[in-house]
Amino acid sequence: MNGEIVALPATPPDAEAVLAGFYREHRLALVRLAVLLVGDRECAEDVVQDVFSRLHGKGPGTLTLTYVRVCVLNASRSVLRRRGVAARAVLGRPEEPVDSAETAALLGESRQEMLAALGRLPRRQREVLVLRYYLDMSNADIAQATRLRESTVRSTAFRALERLERELGGKA
């Protein structure tokens, strides 16, 4: 700084502008996270949009990527819970998510197999794997985001990987 005086803005940055910038910067990654958790793009986009609409009135001080990721994780859990309740009420069993023709055309066959196998995992196992391998989070960070103990995170990931390997026949 060499003794130079730097003029600071007279007013704090506009909270809406901060939120809009954060949305533009992180929306795509958050939608990808939600797709891996809920299984379809349209629903994932709705989850992320809902999270940002809920953040609209909050101050920019609460706006961290970790916080928003946990919000997306929790909103995805709510969607899956509602799907399960609705499916049990209508069919007596949960329905399998169906990819759109556009999604199926864009994904390669092996990727489709992996996503399908990931979708068949129990919710907790799927969450732990997505947080670890998609977001590259540490066991401690995953434990904090999911409110589990680190040892539970490690054992859950181990069991999930074993199940994926069995289902994919060693292709993983």
C-alpha cells in the first residue's frame, strides 16, 4: 500500500448483487451436485433455485459455498423424502427415476451405468460418495455437512464403494 489512501465505498455492497454474483458463479456446480443426489436435471435446477430464493433475504455474511452446498444437500434430501412418500401412497413402492431422452443421449453408456448404480445406493451412501468424489471433500468436512461422525463417513464410503463394485461387476 506504500501509505496510499484507498477510497472505500460509502455503502456496503448490495446484498442482492452479491447473491446474484454468487448465483452466476456457482449455480452450475450446485446443479450438478443436486443432479447426482436427486437423479434428474429439472428437479436439481428447481432445488438450487429454491435454495437461492430462500437465501434472498439473508445477509451476505451467511453466503459461503460450504453453507450453500449444505442447503442444496438438505433440499435434495427433502425432495427424495417427498418422492418416497408420494410413491408409497400411490404405488406402495418407490418409483425409479427415469432420465429424459436428452439426458440419455448426452451421457455415455458407462457413465449411465455408474449414475444408475449410484442412484440405487441408499441415500446416505450416495451422499457420502458424491461429497467425497464430486466435491473432493475430506472426511471431516463430509461429517460436518451430513452431521455424522468421521468414522461413520469412512465406513459408509467403504460399504458404498463395495456395493458399486459388486453392481458394476468390477468396471468401477
